[in-house]
Amino acid sequence: MVIGRELYSQTILPSFSGFLSIIILKRIGEVMKKVAVIMGSDSDLPVVEKTINKLAEFGVPHEVHVYSAHRTPSETANFTKNAQANGFGVIIAAAGKAAHLAGAIAANTILPVIGIPIKSSTLDGLDALLSTVQMPSGIPVATVAIDGAENAALLAVSILSLEDSQLAEKLTLFRSGAAAKVLEKNRIIEEKFNFKE
Ligand code: AIR
């Protein structure tokens, strides 16, 4: 009996608590992963706020900064080079005009980078779209639509969901909620316009 209890306390118990602490540490690791939201100018904030709000809605930890690829290239590079070590899992970069921010960030990290082209010029954002999306082979930027701030957050959530089952559940719920809204709109339109004999 005594031998059995000793065996239990010396082998099974420690290995079980070790297993538990691995699970707990894994969960803490998942929770700690942050999203960096960088914008080229504070004039981009009205659009970028939609990204920030969506990340908050999903409970994703995030940091927001203004760094410009052209006006503050050193600060942009410094932040990016340390981003992975500082606990970030994804970087979202929003800029308008000659929008090189996302590409300049992607050049300095292997973290996934999501670019938001901002409509802040006389060219209606087409300049920013092309500057962000047309990356040379080898350094990718996942570019969302012009002013596609909400989708940038949802893509970041999707990436982080790969290692976080609770976040994945939230994203699945969000999708089914969105589908339910469309189906309800469809019901109302059908009811109003479809010919009834
Ligand atoms: N920008 C800032 N540095 C480099 C670029 N491309 C972008 C900003 C903003 C636009 O230039 O992201 O969309 C105009 O910035 P501002 O500060 O003049 O309003």
C-alpha cells in the first residue's frame, strides 16, 4: 500500500501536474499574443478605429501606434524588428497615398502582416491599394480592400484562432450571427416583393 502511494506521489502525480502546467502555460501563451495596429498618420484613425473596435470586440489584446514608413523609418523598423519578441502574433499596417508601410514592416519580420490601403488622397485610395498589394515575390502582405479596416481585424482574429480554440469559437459564432442577419433581410425582402398568387 505504502509503496503504491509513494509510486503515485512520485510518478503519476508529478507527471499529471506537469501536464496541467503545460496546458495552463499554453493557454497563457495564447492569451498573451497581441495584434499591433500601426497607422501611417493620425489622419488614418477614423478608418483604423474600426479595426481597433473589432479587435476589442473579440477580446484580442492589441497595441496602436503611429509610425510612417517615410517620416519615421527608423522607429518603424525598430518596432517591427522587436515585435515577435514583444509578444505580437500579427501586425496590421494602415496607410494612404504612397502606402509603403505594410511592405516596409513585412521586410523586417516574419510575422503575418495585413495591409489596409487608406483612401486619403485625390486618387480615392487606388494609389494606396497598389502600393500595398503589389509586393515583390518573397515578402508578402495580405492586403484587404480600400478602407477594409474591419476585415483586417477579422483576418488577424482568424490567424490567431489557429492556436486559440476559444477565439476560433468566437469567430465561428460571429460568422453564424452575420449569416442569420442576411437570412432575416432575405426573409423581409422576399415577403415584400415576391409575387403571391
Ligand atoms: N503616409 C504617411 N507617411 C507615409 C504615408 N504614405 C500616409 C498616411 C496618410 C497620408 O499619408 O498613412 O494616409 C496622409 O498623411 P497626413 O499626415 O499628411 O494626413
